[in-house]
Amino acid sequence: MSQPGEDTPPPATPAAQQVPLATVLREWGRIGCIGFGGPPAHIRLLRQLCVERRGWLDAREFEDAIAVCNLMPGPASTQLAIFCAWRLRGRAGALIGGAAFIIPGLIVILALSVLFVAGSPPLWVLGAGAGAGAAVPAVAVQAGWSLLVPSRRNRASAVRWTAYLAAGLAAAATIGAWLVLVLLGCGAVEFLARPGPRPGGRGAGDGDGGTRLHGFLAPAALVLAAGGGGVLASVAWVAFKVGGLSFGGGFVIIPLMQADAVSRYHWMTGAQFLNAVALGQVTPGPVVQTVAVVGYAAAGLAGALLAAAVAFAPSFLIVLLGGPRFGQVRASRRARAFLDGAGPAAIGAIGGSAVTLTRELTHPWQYAVLAGALVLLLPLRRGVVLSLLSAAAIGVAIALAAGTVSP
């Protein structure tokens, strides 16, 4: 049972006391507007604001919050933004700060969705989409590679780690719609394989915060999965998988969405899905906003708003219900063990998504753009936004010069 004051943030630093909600709205909205570059950029901006510039949080607490958010399903940088706002002004701060962080990028990506998912977009838009879409598999490779080395360094068992990685890769490349079950299964296997206390017993440093925070998502998952017919119910289920059942970073959502949006429900063509992923990468704010493009393709503006609301709701719930227990989660061996299984599987899934995304390329010149993007992102270490915009510019040039995207 909750104790008095359990759902309120711990005492803030002196600099953080009495921070106005208007300040939270302004500062988190600013990050939402300039946060190009995905989670690394978001974390850097939040650290500069909350730790270095304003002194609202100390460095240790900020680093611990990053670690806990990485243990949770869903978009880690979004949860970190919500948590930092919650630490300053409690639930009101979490709601206002989280919304301010999400909404600017959501507006931009919805406006671009109208342009790129239209039935007959202009030729230059087709060229830009085909060019940027050709570079998307390279972004997936880069995202997976950036996570591979740290994960391998922290593995508990080389054999199990390799098996989880291979399982995630194979599942994403072949049975994307069921990838969630593979991620959860790998987490469960590693949980059971670790020595130590099991549920019902408790050892030092093994709090139940991780179990509670993961567990509260299960009833919602069952309700949505049983939702049955109707486009909006299907959109809500896809969005919930993205926001509530994905582990391992933003790009693991791609195979989760692609199998449903393109192959199962046929809301989008493969080319349109590549455009959606590219839009999620070049707009500010969380990469998870890609799901709004899928929702728009399925059911217009209502589908887009529903998809965004369902995808981000678990992040708010994790902080609002679990924020006071973040310290327990950080120390929980059970939560750590689960992620040590689900995490490598998620990295493998990101690699597998590169395979399925490459299958969607339909024009010969796109493979040359893909090769160029791989060079930019890996050996030259250029940014994702620059690489996608360069690929889009090449696509526009080809389309305008040839009068078609299939010269």
C-alpha cells in the first residue's frame, strides 16, 4: 500500500523550489522545438537545462533517471523529459512538461504527413520521399551498431546474449507482427536464467519497483489486443505496442509498425512507410511520433491523434505512477535481468528492420543512395538528419531532372 507522500517527488534542490509551471512550459516546449537528432540530443538538452544551467537536479540523480528510463518500455528520452518536469512540479509539471516536449514535433510531423501520404503528391515530394526513404535502412544499421558494443560489453552470458540478438534479428526480418512476444520472451528467459531471488522472495537491493512498473501495462495490453474490429481499435493496438511494449530504443518500433501498417492492415505502401520513418527522424521531438503518420494513413487526423495519445500514454503513466519508485527500479536485479534479455533482442530487431526496409526499395538508384548513406553514417560519422536531408535532395534532383522517380 502506498505510504503518505509516496506519489509526490522527493525534496527538490534549492534552485528547483517554486519553479513556475510557465517556466516548465516554456523550457520543455523549447526543447521540443529544437530537439533534432533523437534521444542523444534530447538527453543533452535536458542535462544542459536541468543540471548545468539551472541546477534543478544534481548530476547523479539525472544519470540514475536515464538508467531507469532505459529499463522501461517505450521512448526513454520522452520518459526522461516527463520525469525531470515531475521532479520540479509533481504531476502538473509532468503533464505540462511532457505535453510541451511532444506537441511541437507532433504538429510538424502531422503537417508533413498530409503532404507525403497524400494520394497524388507533387513530383518533388515523391522524389524527396524516395531519396530519404532509401537512406532509412542505413539509419537502422547505424542505430543498431551504436547499441551493439555497449550491450555486448555488459552481457552476463555470451551464449545467451548472442541467442537473444539472433532471435530479435530473425523475428524482425520474418515475423515482425509478433516481435513483441520475442522481446518479452527473451526478457523472461534471462530473468529465469539468473541466479538469485525469485518473485515471492527478496534479496538485498532487489526491490519490486521494476515488477510493478512493467506489470501495470499488462491489463491495458489485454484490453487493446481484445479490442477486435474497427480501424481505430487496430490503430490503438499498434500504437500501444510502440509505446508500451517496446524495449531498446526508438528504432525497435520500426519492425513493430511495418508488419501491421504495410503487410497486415495495408494502411500504407512500403514507400509511404519509408517516408514515415524518414519524417520521424528529421522532425524535432521523439522518434516515436512516426506512429502518428501511420495513424494518419489509417484513419486521417483522428487516427493520427489517437495513435499519438496511445503511444505516449504509457510514458506518462510510468512517471506519474512509478516516479517515486525510480530508486527501487534502479537497484532491482529483476528489472536489470529482464532488460538484459529483451535489450539484445531489441538490438537484433533493429538490424532486422534494415532488412525489411531495404526490401521496400523499388528504384535502382535508391540502392546507390543507400550505399552513400551508409558511408556518411558509419565511417564518416555524420548525423542522421544531415544524411536524410542529403538523400532527399538527391531524390528531388533525380525526379525533377528525369520527370519521374523511375528514370
